[in-house]
Amino acid sequence: MTEIQWEEPFCGEGNSCFRMGVDGSGNAYIAVNGQEDRFITDSREALRTMIRDIKAGKADHLLR
């Protein structure tokens, strides 16, 4: 298994903490803080696109 370089957790209110990470093969990972052995993965480009779309408001409907 490729070694994942995890970033510090991004935490909201309460226990909603997520971690993002990358590996040397160009893959990106997202996991719940403390559960890094259970992650979702895709390419770094897919993660980049998701972050840009969230910043652009394309997921705002999920916050209502």
C-alpha cells in the first residue's frame, strides 16, 4: 500500500473532522479524523475539482 501523507484535520462544530491526504502516485484521499483506514480515494485532479466546485457554491444546497 502506498504511504498517505495526511493533512491536519479540518474540523467544524462538534466531532465533524475530516482529513485529506495525498500519496506519491497522484492519488487523493478523504477520511473521517481517526478513521484514516476507511477512506475514499480518487485522483488529485478530482479532489482539486471538488474543492473548486465547493468554493464556487455548487454544494451550498447540502447545507440547508
